[in-house]
Amino acid sequence: MLSVRCFRPPFLRAWWPVVASVLVSMGAARAQVQPGIDTLRDSGFAVVAGKKIGLVTNQTSTDASGERDRVILRRAARVNLTTLFTPEHGLEGTELAGQYVPSRKDPVTGLPAFSLYAATRKPTPGMLRGLDALVFDLQDVGCRSYTYLSTMAKCMEACGENNVEFVVLDRPNPLGGNRVEGPGVEPEWISFVGQYPVPYVHGMTAGELAKMINDKGWMAARCKLTVVPMRGWRRGMTWADTGLRWIKSSPNIPRGNSPAYYVATSIVGDLTGLDLGIGTDAPFERVAAAYLNAESFAATLRAFDLPGVAVTPYHGAGGSGATLRIDPHAGANLTALNVYIASALYRSGGTRLFARPKADPDHMLYKVYGSRALQAQVEGGVSPGSIVGGWSAGVERFRRERQGYLLY
């Protein structure tokens, strides 16, 4: 450990033990977690040394100091990085949700960057030709409907089919490793926003989930998988505990606490006529509609058991409703907020919540939720508590099944 001598002015001497303790804590927090890319570099790039590799990457793919993976790997003497692959939202994370992302040349490294959110969600044999390994490093948000780990699963499948090694550089789950909640996915609703049968919030890192996907055979082909672990991460950590700087993972996930709001309202985001603050500086942090009374709606939500979640009335030009304030370590079931909200909206006059163009049977709500059940239950008057209680058996079964794949 380095010894550091500090000048202490007279007025500070009495308080120095307290100040020193705070400074040490802050320093520890900043250095506490090192992502998989740091581990890989410190090993001398052992698992990819001498290999021709591709990298699944975007703006979130950095080491603990903020340096880009693709720059680190490009200059590493023992690594031959030749190709980049990009997920939804593109190489710099600026493309809007669901927007087609073209392939392009990376201006930073000069390498070709194949889009996996264009004509294909899965690397083609041509894209993988000549590669010995495909490395994956994207910052996920810990929620099934966020597509970065769906991209990972598709890449794993493609690597299995084309005899290419697959390497995951692990990263923190910003929701922590203990929060597991929400509905599962029925087989008919497996899709890119629900690629594998896990609860809506799975409490796993990318590396842990990759191990589970591969072992369970959830994709059409298994791959030769290596997970490069983090250092310093513990399951009880949410993002603020890691000491890492949050890089906006997509346009509407701007801060390290944004994943909690995404979990709390992203399912109802597929209902009709709601304002969730998308496109503002507070995405997913409010629920408003033209027909709502703000005070009444906020009071209805507060009546549910929501430890760690504050609800206040919201009044806006496009409607009224409620604003949420969520503690990252909130004891409340955050996914359940979607059910409480949907039920309160329906009882408050939102009878067209489930309207969809041309009665589309492929409604995004069903894909995100994992079944048609929410609509049937809300419209049928099933209590929110009963709906949420119906998730319990699946959540507990998943907790048991995931145990053998946990790395931390």
C-alpha cells in the first residue's frame, strides 16, 4: 500500500480522523470493482493472445478508467482485433429504441463494425469467417427485455454453429445480484425482448447468464465459452456501490439508477396513451395520462407496499399522474409496480390501455411481459396482489436453478 503524506491545516486537525475515513471510503469505492476487460488485460490477454478476434461492443465497453475496449485490444501486441459488432442503439448508443442500425466503419479504430440490429440479429457465417474468437462486452441493465443480452445469446448460437470461441468480459448487474422478480416467458412469446426463460429481473451478470444459457441449451447451438470475471463485485452491490462511472447505455438509460426505473415502468410503456418521460431527462420516472387525477393516482400507488419507493403527484402539459423516486436498494418488488400501475390506470378510466393497431396479435406487451396474462387479469378484475403472487413459484424455481452458475 502506498503511504501518502497530506498537509492538514490547523482548523481541520480536530476533524481529520473523520475526514480521512470518508476519503478512504471514497477511494475504495472508486477502485472497488474492475470489469472483465481489466482482468483480461492484467492476465496479458491470455485467453485471446495470438488469436484473430471480433468484439461485440459499444460506448459502454470500457475499462475501469473509461478507456475503450476496442482501443485497448487494438493496440495490444498479442491480440489481433479485426472486426467489431454492434447491438441495438449502435456503436455509440445514440440510435433510438427499435431503430435500424446500419453497419459502418468505426472512426476510432478504422475497423468494420457489423450491425446486429439491422437485417440480422445474429452474426452471419460471413461476418465470423476467419475469426478464432468473438469477445462480448456490453453493459446490460439486468432486465430481460433490454436487448443487449439477447444479442449475446444470438452471438453464442452463431459461434457454436461456426466453431468460433465465445468470450464474455463480465460487468456488474446495476440492479445487484440479489433482486430476482417478475413473470417468466411462455414458449410462444420467446422473442428478442424475451430471448430465454428467466424472470423479468434475473439478478445475474452477463457472464453468469451466458453460462446458464449455454448449459441449458436455450439456443440452437452451444458454444465454447470462456467468462473473464470481474474483480471486487459482490451480489449486494447496485451500480452506485461499484465506484464505476455510468456511461449512458442507450438514449433513455442515462444514469446508473435508470435501470431501476426501467424495470418499474417499462412493461406499462407498451400500453396505450401513457407519458413515461421518454425523451426527457427523467425517462421511465413518471406515469401520466390525460384522464388521470394526479393526487388520486399517486395516493392509490402509495397504498401498495412500496418500501424504498416515493410517489408524488405529477402535473404536466400532456397529462397528470405520478412521479417515482426509487432507492437503488429499495425493498419493493420493482417489477410489481407495472402491475399496480396498470391496475390503477384501468380503474381510473384507462379502458383502452390494451388497444393496439388492427388488433395485432403480436402485441409488444405480450413479448415483454412473456404472456397474454396481464391483459386478461387486469381486464378481468384480478387483484394486483394476486397477479404478483402468481410469479412466486417461477421466481423461486429460477433462484434454485441459477445457483450453480453464479460466479460471485
